[in-house]
Amino acid sequence: MPKYQLRTDDDELLAEAELPTDSKAMTWAVRQTTELRKTLDGRRWQGHRLVGDVWEHRFGGGRGASTQDAVA
């Protein structure tokens, strides 16, 4: 089963899971970002899939600026 990682734009690893499809991985990633919203603080996030021995970018989301930057 393919392995997926959820990371910030700064490549900080947030979560990892084995899931059967990209669509299941996207659902998992959105659920994880909801649970990790304080950790993300509005930063963008990316989903990656392990293909062979290379992590490939598959999807992403989130806002570009942190909530602190938006208020300032």
C-alpha cells in the first residue's frame, strides 16, 4: 500500500500514513490539517507519496500567510 506524508511548505513532517489511493490520501490530509490547524497556523501544507525511493508531491492546500501576519 502506498505511503503518504503530510508536510508544511518548509518540509516539516506533520503526519505519515499508508493509504490505498490518492483520493483517500487527500481526505486523510484534510482531516489531519483540521486536527493540526494550531500547529499549521495558517501555513500552506503539501501531501507527498513515496514512489520507489522518491517522495513525489501530489496535492496541497492552506493559506499562504500565518494568522499572525494577517492580523499585523
